[in-house]
Amino acid sequence: MGLWRSWRRSRVRKSIRYFGIFPSRADVRYWDIEQQPLWKKCPTVSKRELPQTDLFREEAAHLFHAGEQKPDFAKPPVNEPRESEQFLMQAPPGNPLLLPHTLQELLSKDSVQVELIPEKKGLFLKHVEYEVSSKRFKCSVYRRYNDFVVFHEMLLQKFPYRMVPALPPKRMLGADREFIESRRRALKRFINLVARHPPFSEDVLLKLFLSFSGSDVQNKLRELVQGVGDEFLTCRLATQAKDFLPADIQAQFAASRELIRNIYNSFYKLRDRAERIASRAIDNASDLLIFGKELSALGSDTTPLPSWAALNNSTWGTLKQALKGLSVEFALLADKAVQQGKQEENDVVEKLNLFLDLLQSYKDLCERHEKGVLHKHQRALHKYSMMKKQMMSATVQNKEPESVEQLESRIVEQENAILTMELRNYFSLYCLHQETQLIHIYLPLTSHILGAFVNSQIQGHKEMSKVWNELKPKLSCLFVGSSNMPTPPLSPPDGNFFSN
């Protein structure tokens, strides 16, 4: 242990590692204690960006007790709250962790339409193109499904700690009209969620995708991301994310995840019922149309009347004429039912699907956080522990100096990797906190959905009631009395319909 501590002290005497975030990459550099502090030399690095982990404090303490000057790690006094705690307790205006947006502000950022254009035949297969029109950029561009795929990949590469909505699946062969329309709706939901997401809406990727009219949009998207790095490398607050997080961020994250999981399950069931209601309206329209056609067929029957029924010839002729004319009203009723079903699909089901897509993207983000940053951090710590054991063994066994030096270098690199993973973990939690806020900003969409559902029911029943009321007087000719004069239809009392 004495040899190990001596080696560690020599490493700290030579350098103190810190992280400077530059436009293109995260650079790990060294700062000689006897030289000028680098935060004075590099304007991109602030004093607060120096790592303040227990690993560095322990090594600095060894130097201090050995009589050397202790580096300034800005450690707070014991009896005073830390700067980050003061910041959280005061909660000053302008906290970058808090999103100032409202639902109306997000919805007004842009409205993007995605429409199918006529199919074009390729060399072997047909392919589908979409006309994507942005209200914000006031332009329309043509995109294929693969363009959406590349755009989605670049978003994930640049914003790995944000909610990137999933794309609908790609179907190679046998894509029918129903599948193509379903995919068009899903692509429309995807691009609108992206266009209204605060970080995405201000990024050049979105502007290029919605406004570039060239034929090589996929290469242009890749060029924008190439060599730039992800949001952690470009965000000026990335290394300070821990200072803005609440102390119980892990507990809050677990509670929020459970709440959003329950919300997702409930909205999934609501969407399922809304789809069934809209489907019943369309089925009702089909039944009404067939009902009217059968009445028309009955009224158009040209089968001769038997001689023994000649006494009622005039009655049957009048009934046939009346039945034949009713098909028009039933066709109108069917049309109104179809309109109601489509309105429920567009205003209710699609809004529920939009919110479900957002909730699903949050669930995917949580999985990426656990299987990505946390998993890599744990692997880095395990690897570092193994290297320390190897170093101890090599020192005790007096191995070759070259092999020991190589192991030292590997340990230093691994420590740098661990610090990077720690910073990324805090930044990932920082982004998760903001994405959770975004989910809650979208929650009032529930009132919009319920309002659209109630309005569609009121409007649909009102229009159909009007047609039914117009149809009622035309039924009078179906009821002929003994004096051969039409009488209004009678509604027998309940339970007396089959009585003598």
C-alpha cells in the first residue's frame, strides 16, 4: 500500500486532470500545479468545471498533509451549505433546469402536414413519397420513408438523452392502402412531436429536413452531425448539470417513471375504446347504407302481382313508391355516420396516439439511460478496480518498468473515462428531469381530447337527428287507412305490440 500511495502522490504532483468541453470533442488535459491555472488561459473552461469527485479530493489531501500546497477544489466549509444546495433552495428565476413553456406555446411552434403523393414505379418495386409541409418554414418538400429513418438516426446520435419519438415500422412487400395510410399518420405525429420539442425545434437538423429541397437530403443530414458530437459535448451546461439537480433526483426519477407508466396504460385503454367507438360509427354507416339499398330494391321490384291480390294492388304500388324514395335519406344518414367516425379518428384517436407516442418515447429514454450511461459507468468502475489490483500486484512483484508505466497510463485513461461517465450520467439525469417536465406540459392535452370527443358526439347526433326528423314525414304514405287516406304512424305501447 505504501508503494501504491507513493505512486499516486507522484501522479498528482505532476498533474491534476480536468475536463474542458470544446466545440468538437471532450478533451482530457493536464494542469501543472506550478503553472498558471488553465481557466485563466482558456476562456471556454471555468473554475467550476474542475472535477470535484472524492477521488481527486483524496489525492489532494495526501499532498496537503505532506506539506505541499493544496490545489483549490472549491470545497465548501463544513458548516455552510454547498453552492448547489443554496442554488436549489433559493430556486432563482432563470433556472436552466426548468422549462418555461406551456402547451399552447409548444403547439404553436409549428404545424406540419404529411400527405401522400401518387405512387412512382421504381426499377423493381413501387415506392411511396410524402409531401411534408411546414407552417413555420412556409415550404413543402418531398420525402421518402428512408429520409425519415436517417433523420431519426441523426436525432438519436445528436440527442441521445432526449425523447426521440419512434418511427412506424417499414414494410417491404405487400403494403396495402390501410398500412400506407396508418404509416402516414404515424409519420405526421412523429414530425410534429419533433418540431415542437424545445431543443429539436431550434436545431439545424429540423430546419434542413423541413426546408431542403435537394435530392441528397440524407447525406446533408449526416454531414451536419459528423464531427460535431452529441448534446453533452455541445451544451455549455453539461459539466455543471449536477449543480442544478435536486438532491433526491433518483427518487424523483423512479416516482415519475412509475407515474408515467400508469398514465401510459390508462391512455392506451382510452385509445383502444376510442378506436372502437369510431369503428362502430363507420360500421353503423355501412349498415344504414345497406338498409336503404334493401328498401330501394324492395320498392323497385317488378314481379307481377298475383290475381288473388289484385284488390290490394293500389296499396302495394303506393308502398313500393314510398320505399323506393327512402333510400336517399338512408344514404344521407350513412354519410353523416361516416363523417362522425372520421372526425373521431382525426380529433380523438389521433390525439390519443400522439400522446401515446410521446409517452412511449419517454419510456424508451428511461431504458436508454439505464442500459446506456449507467451500464457503461458500472463497467468502467469494474475495469478500473481490476486495473488497480493489477497495479498493486505488479508493484509488489517488481515487474519491468515499461509494463508498469503502461499500466499507469491505462489507469489514468480509465480514471478519465470514469469521470466522463459521471458527468454524462448527471447530464442524462438533467435531461430526464426536463423531459419529465415536458410530459407534464402535454398532460392538459387530455382536456383537448375530451372536448373533441364530446363535440364530435354532439355534432354527429345533431346532424343525424336532423335527417331522421326530415325522414319522419315521408313515412306517412306507408300507413293507409280504410278510407284510403294516409294516416300518421302509430307507436304501440310497450308490451302490446303482439297482443290481440
